[in-house]
Amino acid sequence: MKSVAIIAELRAVLDHQRAAGRSVGFVPTMGYLHDGHASLMRAARSDTDVVVASIFVNPLQFGAGEDLDAYPRDLDRDTELAVAAGVDLLFTPAVEEMYPRPVLTTVSVAQVSEGLEGASRPTHFAGVATVVAKLFSIVGPCRAYFGAKDFQQVAVVRRMTEDLSLPVAVVACPTRREPDGLAMSSRNVYLTPEERAAAPVVYTALRSGAAAIAAGERDPAAVRELMAQIIQAEPLAQLDYAEVVDADSFTVPEPLAGNLRLLAAVRFGRARLIDNVGVTV
Ligand code: AMP
């Protein structure tokens, strides 16, 4: 595996590979890698000829008072994991390489970025869309792999890619979980042992909501209430939101119908965790 920190160098290597007829798979991350990230790398490895992963903690997508400075980093461990997952090129640009001057150009995606995470973190998705547009421009034509764990992020990236005719096929991969159901996340490192023991309640609540719908519940308020009760019964959990929406439009169908997604955001001490599950009526 080769590590590259300079935009022009990565472009040159990938242009050369494509000119030789090789396909490119791309996995953008913020590092502190776990098996969720590795699953995206393995998918890229099996689908494409040259796998590039990026590690960049993107300041644009953190709001004031969020965990930008505390965000966990461990490049040595990440390098080992990326090698084991079959990555060929690890792109690790410094902030000054990505943003040498104040950013005057941003990408914002209306509608799909407005509710849920967008409501709780108002500048988050513009930061994500901007860095992903920039990374897609640097990497060039490719298949790009994202985790369904960040379900709304995938929708934002897909819509941006389509609206801007970017030469990228966006691929969503399933959420990887710990044995007790907790979705893997770099932010799980913030959890105290007590919070870690309580955190699977998020997935439990989402699955209970999905089970209620599968059993015939069609009232979105009842599903929200059920999930909120389960989360609020856990003293260490602080509910941000628990919602059920149409998986494509992010609107709330009433009565519930079609392809639905249940999504929740919950704080445990310093950690703000998100998760989601799908159910079809
Ligand atoms: P992050 O480093 O948190 O920005 O995540 C980088 C990519 O990994 C995103 O596409 C995430 O959705 C994906 N990802 C994070 N956690 C998981 C997980 N538990 N399972 C699958 N993909 C994940």
C-alpha cells in the first residue's frame, strides 16, 4: 500500500491506472478505522481493480462546540487495518492541502439534508457535500462506497452526485455491528463502560419500531413514541430524535406505507450516536 498526502500526486496515480484500463474504488473516511470501514474497503476490493481510501477529519462538517479537536486519530493502526482490507492507496491530506485558503465555495443539497441530522446539526451536510464533491473531483471516475449507518448522508451524497453529474457510482453497504447490536462507530471510544453497556438500546428501540410496523402499526406518532419510550427508559441515554420516514423522500407517510427507514440519534455522555434500520410495508 502506498500513502499519498498530496492531491496532484493522487490524481496522477489514479489517472495512470484508469488509462491502463483499471477501475477505481474509493472509500472516504475520517479515520480511527473499525470493521465498518473495513467492510467498505473489502467491497471495493472485490468490485474494483484499484482501491483508494481517504482519511481526512473534515473541519467543515463539524459545528461550533462539536468534537472536531477531540475526534479520535490513530494513523498507524489505520494503516494496518487498510493494508489488511486490501487498500492500494491511502490518501491522508493535511487540512492545509485540502483547504489552503478560506473555503468560499460550498455544496448544499436541499430537502434531503434538512430534517433529522440536518435539523440537529445545521451546517453538517453542507460540510459533508463539499468535502465529498472535492474528494470525488480529486479521485475522478470511480465507484464510491458509503455505509448505510449514515443513511441520510448516503442520500445527500447520491443526490449531489446525480444533480452535479459527477462521474461516480455511489454504493451503499450494510451497517456493521458489535455482537450486542451496537453499530460500530469511531465515536464509540467516547463511551464509559456504563454507557457502552447501555448503548445497544438504540438498536433495540429501532428494531422494536420496525417490529411494530411489521405487526401492523401504521401511525408514525405511535412508532416514534414507542422508540422514544424505550430509549428514555435508559437513564444514561438522552434522546435527540427517533423518527420513521420514507426511505427516499425523508417525508413521513401517514399512514405508514412503502419503503420506510427508522432513524435515531441519542447522546450518552460525550458521545452522540446515530443508527437506523429499514422496514417495508
Ligand atoms: P466516518 O469515518 O465515520 O466518516 O465513516 C466513513 C464511512 O464509513 C461512511 O460511509 C460511514 O457510513 C461508514 N461507516 C461508519 N460506520 C459504519 C458501520 N458500522 N458499518 C458500515 N459502514 C460504516
